[in-house]
Amino acid sequence: MENIFVGHNFIKINNNIDKNLYINLYNFNITSYQINYKRIKKTDNGYVIKFFKYSLIDKIMDPTYNFFNINNLDCTDAEPFIILEYLNNKIDHPYFFKYTGITKINNFFHHNEYVKTSFNIGIVMENCETLDQYLDRNVKLNLTEFIKNICNIVDLSIYIKNKYNIYHADVKLDNILVKDNTYYLIDWETIYHKYDMYYNIDRPSNGNTEMYPHYDASGEYFFIYSIGILMIRILGYHFNIKYTDFVKEFILENILEKIILDDIVLFEDLIYDIYEKKIENIEDLKNKLEYVKTMTIINDKRYYLDI
């Protein structure tokens, strides 16, 4: 049975949200708490809360730990810092997800007694569908919308790289939310620093790890590779292309030929350039994406005008 009656207080609320929603957050109830590794919970207020630490009580960890220390950008705790920066209006980008707030967990009801904790926070966000759910619901993919959204994700990533010297290192369908047909990259918990290296010897052998290259790579190229795989996963979503196709080394041609899509040719050159490591930085990736976006829009107009 899930824990109930979670005591908490907001550290920071998004001041730019609707006034009525802002008022309602002062009556924000958390009626379940994390169990084992299930860190994402829906609330009875229509929000989603991500509990940041795994354990209910971890006496080994320092209770004075600062979730919002900029030094955390060098480890796996970057997400709370990045989101607090956004909530404090220090991140100004239209495609950064509009998080609702961050709250500190004070206590929870567990096995018929209250347990105090000073070492957990909750990231509160609107309940939106994941890209995986969105694609499952939309059988026909709007290619212009698709390439615009990929461009937006890369533009946001350039902004974050220039501001904090980090790259998102977990770009996949489940870490992208969709609202009003717009993609938002979330889950900044796993990052690479500007000067970090990824080594293939450390590649996980299983799990949803399609974004991991099969060779050593810089943090920047890790991200570029991830975008290439993301594009294939979206384009091939309804052609039985799964993340498992990328867990072991693969032949790109064999995967792309499964995608029965008339306009796949618009994206193939870019995908091959990524796969063959011909794109050296994310600014170059953005430029190539913008070119493909232009070609996609032109192609759409040709269909519309029946030329």
C-alpha cells in the first residue's frame, strides 16, 4: 500500500503560471510517496511530482546536502539546480519546460506512523503526455512539426551548453513531454560536462539505452548521436523500430529501410552524417537541421499546391 499524508513546503513556485493555479498550489496535496525505485507519482491535484532521492530514509547521506549547489553540475544531481535556475528566471528559453515548482519533503506517513525526513525534494510539474504516448496516439506523423521540434530541442541544448557547459545525456522518447504539439526535453538528471568523455567500455549492456554510442565519444558528440537515434525512433515509431534495435551494434541501412515513409529521403543524409560522425558540434547540427526543416516545409507546399 502506498504511503499517504506527505508533509512538504514549497521552496520555489513558478511565478509565471496562471494566478488561480498559483493560489491552488498552497493547497497542494501529496497523497503518495515513492516506493523502491518508482520516483514519479501523480497527485490528486492533476500534477506529477518527481521525488529526487531513491530511498525513503538514507541515514548515510548528509542531511545538510545542498540540492542546488552549482558544483552538482559535475555529478548526477544537476537537475534540481537547473530547475531552480529556471524558477528564478535565470533560464529564458521558450522550449524549456515550464516546471511548476520545487517542494521540500518534511515527513510522510509510513507503516502507521509519521517519519521525518530532511533529505528529499519533489519536482512538481504539469501532467503532460510523454512523446512515446503522443506518438502512440498519433498514427500519422506531421513531418514539418517533427523537424521543427527537433530543431527546438537542439536550440535549447545550445542555450544550456553556452550557459552551464553541460549536455543532456539521456535524450529519449520518455524524457520528452508534449504539450500543444510541442516537444519539451526534461529530466536533466543525467548530464555530461563540456569536457567529459563517454567510454564505450562503460556502456550499459541492457535497458533503454539507445542513446549510448557504440564507441568512445565526447559529451557533445554523445548528445549529437542521441539526436540522431531520437529522429530514427520517431520516424520509425509505427514501423516497429524499438529501442532494442540500438542496444547492440547495428547497420543503419537495415534500420532505415524498415521505415516505409515517402519523405524519409528528406532526413536520411542528416541521419547518416550523424551516424558517420561527420557533425562535430551541436551548432553545426542545428544548421543542418534548419536546412532539413526548410526542405521539409518546401516539400509540404509542393504537396499542397499539387506541383
